[in-house]
Amino acid sequence: MPPAAAPTSDTTAPKREKSAPQKALEKLGLQRDIDLALHLPLRYEDETRITRLRDTRDGHTVQVEGVVTDSHISMRPRRQLVVTLDDGSDTVNLRFFSFYPAQQKVLAVGQRIRVRGELRGGFIGREMVHPSFKAVTEDTPLADALTPVYPTSAHLPQTYLRKVVASGLARAHLAEILPPEVLPPGLPSLREALHFLHHPAPEVSLATLEDHSHPAWERLKFEELLAQQLSQLQAQRERAMLRAPALQAEREGLQERLLAALPFRLTEAQRRVVEEIARDLARPQPMHRLLQGDVGSGKTVVAALAAAIAIGAGWQCALMAPTEILAEQHFRKLVGWLEPLGIGVAWLTGSQKGKARKQMLERVASGEAKLVVGTHAVIQDQVEFAKLGLAIIDEQHRFGVQQRLQLRQKLQGGELEPHLLMMSATPIPRTLAMTYYADLDVSTIDELPPGRTPIVTKVFADGKRDAVIERIRHEVEQGRQVYWVCPLIEESEKLDLQNATETHRQLSDALPGRMVGLLHGRMPAAEKAAVMSLFSEGQMGVLVSTTVIEVGVDVPNASLMVIEHAERFGLSQLHQLRGRVGRGAVASVCVLLYTSPLSDTGKSRLKAMAETNDGFEIARRDLEIRGPGEFLGARQSGAPLLRFADLHEDAHWVAKARAAAAVLLDRHPRAAEAHVARWLGGKAEYLKA
């Protein structure tokens, strides 16, 4: 990267406008020399050898050198530059559909050029389409290492990026930070690994570079995982230094009264996790616990019992959910359980306005409301708690990392920190728990309440739509209810809304005399609530919806779930949607409708859904297919996930990095700090959220 201009004494001097390539570098996160050094090639081109045309085969990418014997612009079938190259053993045509006068000069008759591209057969002999090329002389040397091809953007040509990365690599501070006792044996130093990966020798096996199994790659995986583990372990230790209210569950207190009032008995798994949470709440350090359980395993009642401990000890509790529909469902359940016991429950969402909002804020600030339920509105600036002792986040991965950081900052500042309980119906695979959730204690509800019926999953092509509608008619005639879910993807929101509206019209026509509802994200909150109320109360037979019903909606009479364009949903999302049925005593079916052609990923998802109902197995396969982003809510944040290590393939490195992180923090804290700064810069906070 060109060095920054020296500071000038004239403070009124205008700031120099950044060039398009500089802006593009910043967008890729390439601001420090170490960022450039760690920007590794996607693949490599072999420009270390020249192949004679007579020795080449069609379909192969080769580098050839020769003299231009013909160069002309052809207008058929469209404007193009056609160049003939002769290397003394054969000729090849080079075809360019976009070109500039400067390029035509280089490709003029008589010029000697070196060309690299894929050879293929053509109508008038063999050709290369848009090959890379440069002017050479007979003694221009060949490259002595493989040429890197970097991840880039439209404003960053490879030639510019190669120069910038090479200068960043030369300037970057790559001295060994880590003491020998934490380094796995047999790996190169970071400096050696990076220099090698940017410019590998031609004799190196490309396979080991491409599958990341080369020792140079292994060094980077270990370093990256170590920085991530250090960040998590630091967060855990910092949290252990904080103070929180010790919330003791009183014998015959509010928790016991709530248990006695519940219309059902807890499962053994629910009892176990309630005890784990109660032990944490009784300590004077802030709890930082993830409660995970499959769809329908009964996490809400566990949250209610945790809230009862906090409220019984004289503190407030806040419960935050990602959507108003889910927050309202929690609100209804919790009001039904807690208000008869004399507990005031407040409701806070972004759609609340005026007097109603003011009253709720006053109830929260005065401490009259012991439990506050809502969306992310709960953490907005104007919300002040009298005495917050416990914060519960439901479906925590649905909140962006930025929102989770906002919550942590909201909870800080007093002498005592509130306890934090996060809940997820997307079980966290073990390797992910060891990495991105390493600073969390995890409680797992691994048992469904009695009476839940197994769900049969069927996969059909879209051509079977009429048969599916016939099945819906049958279910509705039996007095049962049906969901039909349409995807809603941001980029094509308008189109998808038309799709949902058209499906609603089609089902309304097919089911005369039956109420068919439509629910989507653009509807006003009051209208959404009215539609959900009609469906929940059984007056509406069919609900056509986008994914706003994905999590938490509980209608025991719903027995059929149809998911249109199922190939467009993530695996965990499909599993969540399937969990909306099978909540009563009736056998339930989930139908996945797909549109051909299916990608390999789409096939994998639908196959997994047909093969298993186990949320933990679904989560494991989802991690394999998509990586960790969906579990972490990182898509909304722009926070970096692992770039070099693969959680599925590199679990052994996770364990080694974890052990090394503890040694570094205990014995070499300065090295630990330098290592995190090198790898994460200012982004370490994201990993703590």
C-alpha cells in the first residue's frame, strides 16, 4: 500500500480524497500491513514454464509464447479482436470481446507476447478467449514462483492487489510472538508460512495448497484459532472478576409457587437445567449461560422459573425476543403464569407509541414491572430499569452481534452486573461450542415433553402442488389447521411478496367457505397480531406466511406444514419451521416443495430433513454445509468468522489452541495480548458478544 502522506502543519488543508482502489481495500478490511499479509490467495497460476503449442491438449490452461502474425477486428457475430499467435510449433487464435487501444498496440502484428489461458477447439482452429497476456522479449525471465490470485472486488485489479499485498507482506511485523512451549512441533514460523503461501515454489503440490493441508496452512489455522480462543478465555476471566447480585431461590418462595401453579409437570431435563441456572444465579459473579434445546423442548417455562428466582429475590428480569410475534407469545404465556402470583409484567416493542409507551417506561423505571418482555426495544437508550438482576435473550443467534454488544453495554455501568441467560432452539454443535461459545456455560434440554407426536417429512417437486392443495383441503375438513410458508429473501422482497399473495389467492379459491390468512413482515403490527389471533384461536384454517412464524408460534391443532421453495431456506431454518407442527396429539406432516434444478447444497439440506428430526444432528449437518455464520448472527454484523480454519475439519486444532490459550494467559500475558492484537485488531469485541 502506498505510504500515507506526511502530516502537514496547515490544519486547514483539505483531506485528500481516497482513490477507488484504496476504498476497495478498506471495504475488504485491508487497512494494516498485517491485514495485507494475511490476505491469502484463492488459487495460483503457474507462470513458471512455457509449453509448446504442439505439446498442449484442449481443455488445459497453459502458458505459451510467440509472435503475433495477424491482428484484426471482426464484426461477426459481434465486435471482437482476433489475434493469431505463432510459437514456431503451431498457431492459436486469441479472441477478445472487450479491448482497448493500448491492448491492441501490445497485440499488433510482429509483437512478441506471453499468453496464459484455457485452450479449446474453435471453428477456425484452436483458440483462447480473453487470455491474460503481456509483451516480452526473447530473454524476459519466467516467474520463479506460482503466481497468486487473490480474493478481490471490481475496483481492485489483480496486478494492483499483488503489488499492495507484496509491499504489506514486506513491511508487516512478523517476528515470532509465541513462546516455544505453546507451538505445535513441525510447523514453520508465521513469517515462513506467509511468504511461502504468497509465493509457493513451482514444484509444490497444488493439492496441498488447495485443500489447506500444507504445514504452512496448518500454522495459520493454529494461529487464527489461538487468537479466537484467547479472546474468548479473556472474556470469561474478565467476567469472573465482575460482581452480580447473588439471587438465592427461597424455599417456598416465588419459584416454588410457580412450579405448583403450572398445569403440567417438568421433564427431568427441564428440572436439571433449572437447577444449573439456579446454582449460577446464587453466585456473586454474573451468569453467562446458553440454554439450548430442540424445537418444543420447553425452554419458555425454564426462563419463567429463572425469572421467578430473580423476582423472588427482589430484582427485575428482562426477556428479549427477535420478533414481535415471538415476544408477544412469551408475554402471553408469562402473564398467564406470573400475574396470578402478583407479578407485574410489562410489554415493550418498537411499535409502541405515545402514552402507552410512556406508561410502560414508567412502570419499568419505578420497579413496578418486575418482568419486562419485548423485542430489541428493551435495550434502547430511554429504557431504564430500577433494579435489573437477570436478562434473558431468546433465539440469541437471530440478533446481530452489534445488538448483543449493545445489550452487554446496557447491562454494564452499575456496581453489580445482571446475570445473562441466552436461549436457542438451534442446538450448537460441539466444535462451535468449543470455539465461538467457549466463554459460555451450556445447559441442554435433551428431552421433549410427553405427548409430542413425531413429524413425517415428505419432499416433492413443485409439480405436485395440486396434490398438496388436495391434502390441505382434507386436513381442513377434519377440523385441523395448516401453515403454508413462502420464502422472503431481502434481494427479491417484492417478488416474494407477490408469490405469497398469489399463493394466498390460489388457496382461497381452492377452499371456498374457509378462512385463509396472509401474514408477512410488511404488515402493521396490529394487523399481524389480528391474523395470528384468528389462527391461534382456530377460526382460520390455513395461514400463508413468510418466515415471521419461524420461531415460537404454538398452535397445537396445526398438523400440516408446507414449505414452498424449500431449497431456498437454511437447514436449521427448515427444522425450526417444521417444529411449528406436531405440537398436539394429531400425527403431523411437513411437506417440502422444491423447484428444479437443485444445487448440491439444496439436495443435502432436503436429504437431511427427510432423514432426521433430531435438532442436534440437523445442527451438525448445517455447520458442515454453511459454516458458523448462521449460528452466530454474524451476517448482520460484518464481524469476521474463521477465514483459514474449518470447524468441521480442524477440530483437533481447536483443542490444541484452547490448551495453548490457557498457558499463554497464565504465563505469557504480553504475548497473548500481542497475538490477539495482530490477528483481531479492534474486532476482538465481536467475539465476546
